[in-house]
Amino acid sequence: MKVFLGLGNPGKEYERTRHNIGWWVLDHLARRWNTDGWKKDGKAMVATARVGDEVVKLVKPQTYMNLSGEVLKPFLNRPGWDPAQDLMVIVDEVALPLAQMRTRASGSAGGHNGLKSVQAHVGSTGYPRMRIGIAPLHPRASVGDLSAYVLGPFGREEAEFIEAAMPRFGDACESWVRDGLTMMMNKFNSVA
């Protein structure tokens, strides 16, 4: 079973924020893969799909960002389920240009509270993560206060830019499920 963990915050006020880009991608995947719909499952909203022969779970924590890793407990207890092979965390990255995607097999949390929580629950940094750029669309624009920036909504032009990139994010996610991490990274990490 493959698990996509989209990091974000619950609540209407966070729905369209930069910090919730992981949820935007999961919503795109849910439509693309015709899931069974979102259902409450413990501390998460979960949708299930099938991609080829693989069962895929889309998971949106309902715990707020800094406790995101808690929702992985049921998966970590499954015999044979390995975060290094079966987990893909989708997260915002302010250091990447808007809508650019970079996937890694492992790495530090880079100061991101959601990734810190995942790392604490997984017990290692050895799990794949797809970082999606949320830097300002115009290079001269300033982020200012980081917390206020990531918790702020995308502007109309930025949101359109992100929406236009969703098919590419979906293709990358599907490639991970079908072809594995190395092939997915070789094909999609170089795309700007």
C-alpha cells in the first residue's frame, strides 16, 4: 500500500493558504484517480484509490501541521509497510520557485514543523518527500514574516500558476506508484 501524506492545516481559514499545498495536490489526485471519497479515519481524512495493481491512500492530517506525523501510526504498525518505500510526504517549500517540484528519498526537516513531526513518528529521515515551491511568483517580491507568508492565501495569479502545474504533480505522483522513486525523480526533478 502506498500512502501520500499531504501536509496542511484543517479549517476553512487555512484551505487556500500556501502551507496547505500538500492538500491541494491530494485533492487533485483524488479527482484524477476517482477515489472513494474523503472519510474520517482517526485523526485524518483519508481517500482510497487504485493505481494499476496498487492500493493508494491519500491522507490529510486533521491535527495541525506540527502534529502531522501522528496519523502515520496505523500504517507504521502494518506488517511489511516501510516508509522508505511506501510513503510520500507532500509539503510546501518557500525556498523553491513557485510550482517547482523537488523530490528526495530522505533528508532533514529543513525547519518545517510538519516534516519534524513525520520524522519523529517514523523514527528516521529516510522517507520520500515532494517539496512544492511556494516562493513569490515575482522574484523581487519579499516573503517578509515567514509564518504570516506561509499561512497567507495564494494571490489569484499565483493560484492559477499552481493549478496549471497540478497535472505535472499528478504525473509525478503516478510515476512514483508505477515506476518507483528513482525513475520518478529522474523524470520530474529536472522539470522547472
